[in-house]
Amino acid sequence: MVSDVNVSLVVGVRPRYYEELVRRCRAGTTLRDFLQMHAAPLQSLLGDAWGDSACSVWGQKRPPNYVLCDGDRIEITRSLRVDPKVARRERFQAQGKRRAGLFSKKPTPK
């Protein structure tokens, strides 16, 4: 007897915005099969970024032959445009040395 499993598909559409879709698929469906079945909606949500996006299950990278379980959360994320270290360094330089960081305000004496 073949049963169905519920899978949540979360797509990072743009910064700080995501779409969540709940889909049913047959038990034994692999991650690759699931993504091929839902390629059209993903293409419409991600547009040109679809080719650069990464896929994980519950935040962990999984191989394409991973068999989906009931309640799995598939996450499709866009690639980073800027390296976080570079962005932090640029923000720090723009703010100036005296205004940034933990010790930007000197403690007031009591």
C-alpha cells in the first residue's frame, strides 16, 4: 500500500521574504523527483535565480536521491550576492572607527 507524505516547500524569494507551500507526494519520492515535479512553480517564484539556488531539508544539505519523509521541510535559498564579511567590513568603514562596535559609547562615570 502506497501512502502519501506531506512536505513543506519554503522558497526564499527575496531578502527577508519567503513563500511556503505545503504539497503532498507519494511515499518514496526522492528530492530530485519532487523538485522536477514542482519545477514550474519554483521557476515562476525565483525567476532567473532558479539556476543559482541551493536546496536543503531542514537546513541540512541532502543528496538528490534523499527519500522524503512525512513532515520534511525543503528549503530553496538564493545564493548570496555579497560575502557577509565584506559587507560588515564596508559598513564598519562607512560608519567610521569611533562610532561602530561595542565600545562606541564610553561609559558614563557614576
